[in-house]
Amino acid sequence: MAKKSRSGSRKEESVLTRQAQKRQWLKEREAYREEKKRINRVQRGLRKEAEARGEKVERQVPRTVESMRDLDDEVVLDDDVAFEDVLDAEKVDEFQSYFSGASGQPKILMTTIVRPGRPMLKLLKELQVVFPESYYVDRRKYVLAEDLVKFATDRGFTDLMIFEQRQGEPHGVFLTHLPEGPTSHFRLSGVVLARTLKGVNATNHNPEIILHNFSTAVARRLKRQLHSLIPRKPEFIGRRVIAFVNKHDFIFFRHYRYVFEDGGTTARLAEIGPRFTLKLRSLQEGILDRECGKFEWFWRPKLQETAKQHHL
């Protein structure tokens, strides 16, 4: 029987040593985790006892991306000194007539590129159910955006939506508030049609609207633009809810309807669709002008070098 060489035996000893070191490391890591859990249980118990005695207890803030967000110097939050200037500007902005009730109901004109694909047309058909007083116009007669803006303004439309597509799928949307602007450009992704969700049917009543986590100056301006798409007075009998939720600079759109159960004693939100996600690319003063327009905010790669940088 052949004897093992010294090099072979040393290799086996090295492998056994690494395996033993790994087992020891795993044991130490598991012991550390168990000790950390035990300390947390003790601290929770002490906090509960202190709260029972009526003492003030400071709780630790969870370390999340939202709580550790990194804001640049141009961002104005609700607790900032310059926030009063933002409120003063909102009193005379383009949406003041809507919020004061001086203007009529929102009236939206929807259109696409010259030759839209079938997925785009399906989305627009469902959006006409979501937004009251919304209409679709074929783009073939209005190649230039300026002609389309004039057409919509002359016919009393308050907002214009121009949808883009890439490889036959919805990819972006321009939202212009008429007649003075502003114009927002969004990247559109994560589209799920209502027919695939198979939820309850929507009604033609005016929906409620929820806008959550729009905290900066740019976000508040965008919030007012999105709010102006919905009639001011919701018709609660329709039980419809539209939600725009901002999370990490992505705006999630959802469409719900209240469903009452247990003889009307409990209620839940049932998603009826469609759903999609918006990512702000630019906010431009005035109506749509891609060549000479003045931008209030424009997305650039350096604005989001880390996941902690949020601007909405």
C-alpha cells in the first residue's frame, strides 16, 4: 500500500484546519447573535417597565433608507426656515385657481406618439376610467407638440398628457398644466393593467385622492400638479380612491375601491388597477418646450450617486 506524500498530508491538514476554523467562526457568530437577542429582550423589558411607571422613554429610530436620507442644500423641507417662502409662492402659482375653486372641473386630453402600440392604447383606455373628464385624441393630425397644446387650450382642457413608448411598451409621459404650465416629464414603468388584476369594477364617480410623502419644495409643486388632475369634491358613494405614494423618489400610482364586509362593519381597500410607477425626469416652467424651455428641476446622474440621496 503506497504511503501518502508529505505535501498531500499537509494539504489535508490545511483543509481540516480551515474547516475547524469555519466551524468555530460559525459558533461564535451564532453565540453573538443569541447574546444580542438576549440584550434586546432585556432592554425591551426595562423600557416597558419604565413606561408602566409613567417615565419618558426614548426609543431608537430604525435605520432605514428613508430615515438616513441625504438631502442637498437646495431642498426645502417642512421644518425649514425657507418653507414660508414656498407657501407664499403656492398662493400665486398656476394651480391656485384650482385649489381656490375659481376654475371648473379638470378636463384632461390624452394622446401618444404618432403610431402608438396596442399596449399603449389599452393603458389609455383604462386611464380614461380612472380620471374623470379625460379624452383621447389621435396624434396623426397634430405632429408638433405646439399645435397639440393650442388644440387643447382652445377647447378648454386643463391638462395635457403625452405618452411615450419604447419597443411597443409605455415608457414615459409628459404632463402639462394648461394654459400656463408647468410641464413634468416622467419615466413610466411597472405597468399592470386592470384586466390582469381581476378586481372589482370601477364606477364613474369622482374619486378620493391620497398623496403621501411629498416633502420637499419640488415635491410639493409636483403634488399640486397631480392633485389638480382630480375633481376637488370626491363622490364617496363611488368608494374610489386614487393614491400617489412617493418612496425613494419613485411615485407609485394605485387605484382602489372600498369593499365592505361583515355586514358593513369592516372595510378594506381592493385594488382595481391599473398600476404603474413614475420617476420624475424634469420639471419645466410653462408649457411643453423641449428646445427653449426653462427647467425648474432636471434629473442628472450625479444627483443620485447613492441610495440615500432623495429629492422628492
